[in-house]
Amino acid sequence: MTIELANGEAQLAALAVLSQQTRELMDAVVLTDVDETEIAAVTAELVALTERLRAVRRDTALPHEFAPDGTFRHLGNAVTGACNPHALPLEVERSPEGGSRADVNFRPAHEGPPAGVHGGVSAMILDHLLGDAVAASGRGGVTGTLTIRYRQRVPYGERVVATANVTRSEGRKTWADGSIALPDGTPLVEATGLFVTPEMWMRPVEPGQQPAPVNGPPPTRGATPAQ
């Protein structure tokens, strides 16, 4: 994945590259069959590298923030964050007609059943995508319940398609359905989620009017990048 970063954000650009290299390292660890001597040597190098990175640390992961171009981003997100090695990272597209989708290519590090993606990983992706569809509808919320139906094994190393759409809303509650499917539409995992808009996210209104939810939590404007 590539991210466009404005001048003065060279550190974040470098961190995104480091995160991608770390993802490749994770897969290499999962698949390696080198002997124990080489494993020990690599481990010793990783210990040294880890200590170098710990020399200067933040207290938390990179926050929700506005980028210099005014767009919203969360580079530390566990699903979409380009600067989080745990993330795929998922690249979400929003349809003008509503809903969210993403092409997904899971990796060997995501294995659960033989040659298949762990069910918890599939659930995490769908939880995020359903939440994105809810946010795109203008009704940002947090997950209240998430129901998952596993229909077939989800493969890794090949493209699958994740989609999500809002189905209805009532007060501060919004429901969304989603799935992970093969490119031909064959469903592999299906999900239904209930999302609740926290009261603190509701827009103030005039007396007698119904409150309207904002599109997600108010991020920190001008948040300071990692130092």
C-alpha cells in the first residue's frame, strides 16, 4: 500500500515503509524452514533492532487526525493503518450509492484452519467495514453487536471481496449487513452489525428537533505526528 504524505511528514512515510517490511517479516517467520542456528541469528538481530526503535517512544499508537490536506486518517488503526504492521492494511472504497467495499488479500500470518483465514480475522475485517458503511451514511457509531455466519473457508493468498451496506436506522441505532465473498460473488462469511451513536457524538439541535449524529468521532485536528 502507498500513502501520499505532504512535505514535513517524512517520518510517517518512513514508518509506513517500515510497517510494510514488518508485515513481510511476519509472513517470512510463519513460512520459514531455515535451521535453528539461522533462526537464533535472526532473532538476535531483531532484538537489537527492537531496542533501537524503543529508544524514543510515544505513549499510544498514532491517533485519529486530519492530514495536512484536510482528509481524515488513522495511520495507527489495526485494520486500515498504513503505519500499523498488524493491519493488512485494508483499503476501503465508498460507493456514491452508499456502502463500503474492499478488495482483500489475506496473508499466511492470518491462518486459522488449514489453508484458511482465522475466523476472528474475518470478523475483524467485517466489523470495520460495517462500521465504515455506517459512518459513510452520516451516522457514525460504535459496535453494539456483531453476528457472524461462516459459510465457507476464506482463502489467503488470493483476492476476495468484502462489502457492507446500511440496512436501517432507528434513533441512535443503525444496522448494517456485510460479507466476504469470492470475486464471482460466492459468499464465504456474512455479518450483521448493530452500531450505536454515542450521545457525545450527536449534533446540537434547536428545541423540538431530533438530534442528528455526526459522521464518526471528532478527531484531533492538527495532532502531532510521532516524534
